[in-house]
Amino acid sequence: MDVITTDHWDEVLWREAEPIYYAAFPEHGRKSKAIIRNMFQKQLCQLHLAKSEGEFVAMAITGTVEASRAIIIDYFAVRADLRSKGIGSVFLERLKEWAKADGDYTILLIEVEAEDTRTNAERAKFWEKAGFHSTEYVHKYIWVPEPYRAMYYQLDPKPISTKGEHLFSFITRFHRESFSKREQ
């Protein structure tokens, strides 16, 4: 599997990622193309595209916040017809390698829906199998009805705070910056 990563807006790459993104995330659960473009203009995010046997098979959008050593996995999706074939696990390992190679980051973060449903449990299990740890803290946003829990993967063996409230301070700041207008 090859992974292409870009930290600037690339319309050609986005056209490859977009069908995977739209199929995986319902309209109410995804950022618009305009917001994502704005995130790139503000240098908040990266687009990762996985390619296997000449086809794009998975995508992810990751992001960072200033003065933080955390990478937030904002969106992560495998093409619908290729799920449950190990592609997501391999792709996630490539993202971990990319994050470690940078050397500036200590932790990977993802927020997962915390409601007690089978689908949410399956998603959390995927992340746990990949070495992510769940926090106890459940975060409730004012703008979405679902509660969320942070999961983390330590990139650096040095001790860091993994308290859910602390991790959500990075996640909420990232979202706030994502939705704010671009500074001129």
C-alpha cells in the first residue's frame, strides 16, 4: 500500500478522496469541502490517501493545533466495498509511521462516539486492536447530539497526560480553529 500525504489543498487528490469521504460520513457528520479547503489554507490539516493495486482505497484527514504535540485523526475511512479486509489496519499503521517519522508529535488522537451501540463498540474495537487506549471522560458538544470519548495512541514513550479532559482540549481547539474564518 502506498500512501500519499499532502499538507496543501490539491483538487486532484481531493477528487479521489471525496467519494470515500462522502460514502463514509453522512452530511451531518462531515465538514464541507469549503471548510476543509479553509483548514488547508490555515495549515491545520493533512490529507492522506491510500492506494493499492492502482486504486485509491482509503482516506484520512489529520490535523494539529499550534503549541500541541498531538495529531488529531479528524476523518478516517476505507472504501465501502473494501471494508473488513485489513486495509484500514494497514493504512493506520502507515499513518502511525508518518507521525513517528516527523518526530514532533507525542500522541495520535481520535474521538469516537460514546453512546452504547453495537456500531460504536465495533469502531472502538478497531482502534483498540490498533493499540489505541480509551479514556473514561465523555465529552458532550453543544453543536452535535452525540457524546464522544477520546482514544489515544502514544508515539513517544515519555510520560504525557492522557486524561480525557486534557486530550479534548486539543480536539475542541482543533475543531474551533477548523470552523473559524481564515485570517486575511
